[in-house]
Amino acid sequence: MSEIQKISKDVNGITVEQRITDGFINGTAMCVAHGKDIYGMALRKAEILIN
């Protein structure tokens, strides 16, 4: 099994990894780097969809 190739970028002092094969970026790390709460954002979106 081959290891997934990634590149790392420093975003606001947080390491954010990106897969080379498809460009996927770690969204959780990106949210942390920008002071955003991905869990809270998901909850708010769910509340909007329910109402």
C-alpha cells in the first residue's frame, strides 16, 4: 500500500496539509487556522435546514 503524498502549508501558524493527487485540503485545520468552529458551523447549518 502506498503512502498518500501531501504537501504542508503554514496558514496563520497552523500546518494545513493538502493531498497532491486531488488537491483535497484539510478543512478542519483550515478552520482552526482562521479561528472558525467547524462543528458549530455544521450545527447552525442543520438548524437552518430544519426550520
